[in-house]
Amino acid sequence: ASHEGNCDFMIILCPSCKELMRANEQERHNERECPERTLNCKYCKEPFLLKNIKAHDEICPKYPMICEGCAKKKIPREKYVDHIKFCSKFKAPCRFHVVGCDTSVEKEKIHDHERQCSYEHLNLLLHFIMGIKVSLESLQPQSLEVASQKLQELHQSLRDLELKMSQLGGCVAAPVQGACAPTLTTSFTPLPSAMGAALELQLQSEKTKVAELSRRCQELELKVSTFENIVCVLNREMERSCTTMEAYNRQHRLDQDKIEILNNKVLK
């Protein structure tokens, strides 16, 4: 009995993966073969199941990254964002990418790129502003005036319908209040109810139209305000770019004058 309890060839069950094995294979199975075994991440040292370790590598804060700019290796993922924020070799989109410049430039060369491509950037900015201008033309005040006029017409239609409803209610109530009023025949009593229901439906329909038109007017006003703000920002940016370009041109002329003076001195 004691031998059976300690027999190396006794078949046992793995408590994790439920696989059958001999007792003398249990240690190797637990360390190398069991698919449900636990391993420590070699970067952050936290324990994880074997089947989850690869997924953990994708989010491990200590996982080593390589900078695409300076090629520095073994940057912990948790510090990678801070590294590329200050890495002068890391390529970043040009500031004018919002208007169409698709160039990515190393951070240390971004000012050279903007200086060399200032003319192209101004052209892109001009096309972008012209596109916004075309969009704004479809949202001119005339459109809002037409919408407001339509809204007033719908309000008037609502008032007319409400007046008809009140008149209809008075016509139905009058025979009931009069003591000597003749009794209406049953063939005519459904008529006011049918007319009232029809007018009620029409009234609800008109109210829905008014609400929808009011909502669209508010959306148009919001779009106009948004586009006006965008145009103001772009105008300021264009003025700044023009000022910078004029400064570069002045410096270029000064450099040309200096070169000409030096050439004259050399010739003399």
C-alpha cells in the first residue's frame, strides 16, 4: 500500500489542465508542458498564464521599444511617449498637414522645412480657405431669411388651425348648452368628431414641421458661426506666414546686397 502511494509510475491527473501523466513526469509537466502553467513576464516580472503571456507583451509597460527616429533600443513602453516627444530625430507631421501638406519631417528640421516650403504652404492654405468660402456661400444669410419666413408661415398656419379647432369645439358644445336646442340626429354626430380628428392630425403635423425647421435653423446658425471662427484662425495664420515670408525676402535682399558689395571689392 505504501508503494502504491509513492509509485513513480502511478497515473495522476494534472489539477490545472486535467491531463493524465505518470507521477515521475509531474514536475517536468508543471514546468515545461502544462498549457495552464503560470510564467513570470521577463520584463515586468508579473505572473501570467502561458496562454495570456503574448497578449500581455502588447501592453506590458516594461516591454522594450525601439525609437523609429534615433534607433535607440530598449526603451520601456511606459517611457516611449516621453522619449519621442523630445527626440529630435523622430519624424512628425508638418504643422500644415491639416491643409494638405503630407510631409513628415524630423523635429530638428521642421523649421527648415517650413522655411523652404513656405510658398507651397501658402498655396495649400489659400485653397483650403477658398474651399471654406464656397461652403460658407451655401450658408449665406439669405438661406436663414428664407427659413425664418417659412417658419413664420408655419406659425400662422398653426394659429389658423387652432382657431378652427376652437370654433369646431364651440359648434359641438352649443347644442348641448341650449335647453330648447333641437337634438342632432345620430347620422350627423360623427361628423364633428371626424373633422376634429383630422384637424388635430394636421395640427400635430404642422407642429412637427415647425420643430424640425427650428432645429435646422439652429444647425445652420451653428455651422455659420463655426466656419466664421475657422476663417478667422486661418486668416491670422496666413497673415503670420506672409509676415514671415516678407522677413525672409528682406533678409534675402540684404544678403544679395552684401554679396554684390563683396564682389565689387574683390574686382577692385
